[in-house]
Amino acid sequence: MLGESHDAERPGMIRVLLILAIAVPILIEVVTFGGLIGHYVGVGGGDPSGAATATPTETSEDTGSAVLPETPQTERIERARLLNASDGRQLIVTLSVQNQDRTGYELRLDNVTTGAGTTVDGSGSTTGTVDGVETGTVTGSWLLPAGERPETMTVTAVTDPEGSTPNERTYTVPLADVTFEGS
């Protein structure tokens, strides 16, 4: 008798384990995919219609983190603001540069590309020449189309800009993970 009741419960237990083995990975994939899609469509952050509000639109690379780890200098986003304006959204980014090399260094802020693929021309801002073992800052400003969020910023790093053969390198800095603050 004991053997009969045990055998009768075994197929039910196998069905439960089989359902769990299939359902749990599917649930994990659905949650992961939903998080990725939510990031790109802006779920949970700001007004997706782009309507003007009294407070700045917030999105979420954190300020203070190095943005060009490939260079011997340390470039950091010190402050990033995304403000609603009557004719779009004003992006203001301040970077600091700590030159730890003996040669001069210059950082130029070029264009910004939005998540929608719009490229806004460069702000024309530059640190000027930051001599060896010194610090400089640069602030750039871009007017983005209404409702669009910055995705990347193009910067040009120039080593020894006053030397005989300056070395220019262009980098794309991700802005999608920057936490934007109000004024």
C-alpha cells in the first residue's frame, strides 16, 4: 500500500517540477526584456510627451566617474543638467580634466547624439591647454529637440596641442547612464 500511494504522487511531482523548470527561465527573460525596453522608451523617468514642466527632466555614466579610461589624463563629468526649455531641452555638461602627463592636453566638446538619433552640433567648448600635472574644466551646452534625451557625446582629446605635431583622438562618451540634475 505504501508503495502504491508513493507511485501515484510521483507523476504529479514531476509535472510540477517540469512546469517550474520551464516557467522560471521564461519569467526571468520577460523581466529582463521589460527592463531593457523600459530603459529605451523612458518608462519611469520624466515626461515622455516632452511638455514643459517646472522641474528639470531627470534621466539616469554617474557624475564623478572617469569618462575616457584610455587616456593617461583623468576626465570626469562633474555636473550634468537637462532642463526643459520653451524650444527643446537644454543639456549642460561640465567636465574636469586632471592632466597627469608632462605634455599639454586639451579636451574639446563636440556634438551630442540623442536616443532618437538626432545629432546636435558641438558646443565649441574647450579646456584650452592644460599643462602637465594641472587641472582644467570645460562646460558645454546643447539645445536638444523637445522630448529627446542625450545618448552620447563626442569629444576630441588633443595631446600637446601647442607642440609641433599635436595628436588628436576622437571618443564617444555614453551619456545614457548619466544622472541629470536640476539647476
